[in-house]
Amino acid sequence: MEKREFTAEYKTKIVVEVLEGEKMANEIAVREQLNPKVLSNWKQEFLKNAHRAFTMTKEEKQAAKELKMAWEREQELMAKVGVLTMENDWLKKKSKEVLGYEPAGRAGFKS
């Protein structure tokens, strides 16, 4: 069985859900297909390092801010790529319908 990797965001989301107490940790572990011991370890680590949320250095805050901005920009660009791809596909389809053939692509570009 392959070892699964989890992001810090995922671990945080799950641990916060455990701490909220609306569901038992074992229920969450079963739902997420996690070993309850793994969940317990995440919770202990989270609580041990909780103070860091209030003690970030200026550089860490700036780095976190820049990382967030870069991630948001990446998401915007990925959305734009998706829109442009859909538009391009639609234009190819319509040009084939109107012209009766698919126009040759630009030199050096593959469809």
C-alpha cells in the first residue's frame, strides 16, 4: 500500500474539525480513511505549535502574504487558460462549420 501525503491545509482542516467537537475523532478518521493514531498525532502537533500563529516574524508574514498572492495569481491564470482553451475550441469548431475545413494552425503551434 502506498503511503499517502497530506498538505498542511488538509491536516489543519481535519484537526480543526476534531477540535470543534461536532463529530468524534474516530468518525472523522473513518470518513477520511485515516488511522486514528495519525489523527491523534496531527492534533498533538497542531496544539504544540499553535503559539506560532501569533508569533510569526515580519519576514514570515511577508513570505506568507507573497505566497498567498502568488497562489491567487496562479489560480486566476489557470482560470484564464481554461476560458481561452474553451474559446479556442469553439472557434475551431465554428470555423470548420463555416469554412468547411479546419484552418491550418500557426507555424510552430500544435493543436
